[in-house]
Amino acid sequence: MLRHYRKTIIDLKTQINELSRALDDHELLFQLQCSLIKRIVNTERKIIKRKITRDSLKPKLAEKGRSRRSSRALTHRISRLDRRIGHFKWMLYIYRSFGDAIAFLYLDKWNIKPLLYDQSTAKVKQDSGYLTAKKGLINELALVLDAKKNNVPALLTDLTNSIRYGDVCLLGSSVPELLEVKSSHNKNSRVNRQLLELTKVQDYLLNDEGYDVRGAAFCQRVAIRINERNHIDQLNMCIAEALDVGHSSKQPEPGFHIFVKATDSQVYYDKVFGALSQPVPFFLNEYKNNEWWMSYYPFALSIRNPEHLFLFLNGDIFILVIVDLGEMAKLAEKRQLKLTPLDDPDMAFQIEGERDYLEGPFVLKMSRHFFTRIALECLSLDWVLDTAENNISQLQALATHHDARSKMHSDTRTGGNRLVVVRDPRSSNSSGEVPGG
């Protein structure tokens, strides 16, 4: 599928690795972006060319007198063009995954997630469209160059999947500084709306609170002081072993399992699942193939070897992560916490503290978005539960501070070094972050 792109993928990953070791190399940062622009624009042109051809063929299907054989051949050609268009669109996602890697190298990863979503709803914000059709691209690139001259790292947001606000993102601190670049001084309702949305998300990140954030009346972010622990090292070891002997598995802690297999290797997954009490599987290839890996730590960073990354993208290796909720519940029990899976489209499970709070136990709900983050980012379950325990303590203190009169609930939909408390200022009730974010 990607054989033609092998050198390109490996070159991009090699540059990302070099940049990760020298974040102050602003020339490399700029050249990497130029390389992405070239590849994205070339791919967009291929899509446009094939769309024009496909759209010119479709009316011919309705022509009178066309034989069945000719119609079948025409239908087959149109289907083939659609498949190629789909493939090139996926390549745009892959290229922008390297742009995501740049963003995650410089910014606090938990500050990136809000930039994917519309700030007034819970939906993913629409992207800006094709670079090919963007008249202001030269002005945006000039701003990136100007930032480079002033020794400030900067990134074109259109080179990412995850940043949907602004045109240029300054990367000088862990909080992104987003800039709109306009080719004229004229203003209209669309420009005003963009500026208002950008200001709103920027204020939310800077002040750790905001009103009407993704559908919630009020959001407040509370810092979590426990350093992240993950199993990315074990993931990379698994990939190397699987390519050597056919397949590999590791259990870096109770309840967390990593399995990697090469395409010509046979693994009997029924035996794997049979030994677990409440297994929840995550096929990482599925998230990559379906373009669901947008606001999580990018695979372009977590898979460190350039050749291994290419093989993952090409479908030559399969990665399965299993979280055993039964084992996770046991780990929670050791902390005097109760973990309960939920039959809810948005929430994966809840954690209750044993200490009573007003009428009942304090409840922390974990969203399915955060549960997926555990698997895709190989987060330690032990760290997740340590964080949950810390969250409960912080929320109890916060509830006391606000003199709440009823039981307080929270969920960590953001999943990061910010616990998001969503509160209606008109009520004493609190709940977790809003749907979708």
C-alpha cells in the first residue's frame, strides 16, 4: 500500500527524531514544514485531478445506447478513482500526523486537545480545507520565517490534524499562542467569528477556566501534580522482537498487555483473551487506518524507529493493547477505591472513593476518550489510578471551597495534567468535562 512512500516516511520520521533531540534547531523545524507543505500540496493536486476525471465520467453512465459491458468497465474505472482518492486523502492524514508530532514535541500535550474541538459544542472542529486553495499561505509562511528570525519556533496549523484554530502557532512555551493571518484588512462576520473563537480557546488555555466551553456552562482546569508514567519503551521493544521472531507480547504491569505480530506470524488471540477477566482490546492499526488518532500522542512519536513506523503504517505489523478492567479494579481496591465499568456511550468506568462526601461517596468518571488514551499512549494503569486518587482529593477540596450542598461528580474527559471540573455557576452540582472533549 505504501511501498512507493517508504523513503518519504522514513525521511520525515528521521527529521522528527533529529528535531526531538534539538528543539532549538529552528532551521530544521522550518525545513521540515517546507517538506510537509510540498508533499501535502502534491497530494491535494492528485486528488483534484482524479476528482475532475471521475466527475467527467459519471454522466456517461446515463448515456443511452451504452452496452452493459461498457457500463461495467466505466463503473469499475470510477470505483478505482474513488479508491485512489480515498488513499490520497489518507496520505494527507499521515503527513499531518508528522505535523502533529512537531506540535507535541514543543507543547504540553494536554493543551493540544482543546484545539481539536469546537469551543461552543462537543464536536470536532472543521478543518480549514486544502492548502492548494489557500491564498494566504505565503503570508502565513512569511510569519513563520519572521518568528524563526526572532528565535521563536512556529508551526503552520494547517500541517496538523489536531490544531483547528488560527493559522500559525507559536511554540515558545507549553501553552500554544495562536495567530490568525489575513491577506487583507477587510473584516466580515466569518473573520469576526474566527477571532472570537480563537480568543475564547486561548483564554481557556491561559486561565484554566471558561464559560460555555464545548457545551458546558463553566469549565475549570485543575493541575495534576503526578508525573506521567507510560509503557512506550515496552511497546517499541515488542515491535523489535516481533520483527525478529514473528510476534511478541509484554505485560509491563497487571492488567496492561501489549501484543505485536508481523503479518506472516500466527497468534491465537482466543488463548490470550481466555486468561483475562474483563479484557478490553484496542487494535492500534484500526485507529491509524480510520484516522481516529488525532488528539492523542502521535504514533509518529511513540514508534521511534523510522523503519518500524513505516511498517506499522504499511500494515506489516499489527499492534494490540488490552486493558483488563478486572485487574484494574483490583489495583483500585488496594487504594481503597471502587472501579465500576459503565454501560454508557460516553463514560467507560467510574471510580468511587470510600470516604463519604455529604450524602455519599465521591465519584470520578473516566470518559471513553480517556480510556482510549490509556491504550493508544500506553499509559500506566498504576499512574491512572494514582491520578484518580489525587483528583478525588482535589475535587473534595474544591467542593469544600465552593460550599457545595450536594454530591459532586467529575470525569476526566480531557485526560491530562489538567483535571477538568465542569460546573453550572447557578447550581451547587458539578460534573466532568463536556461530551467530546
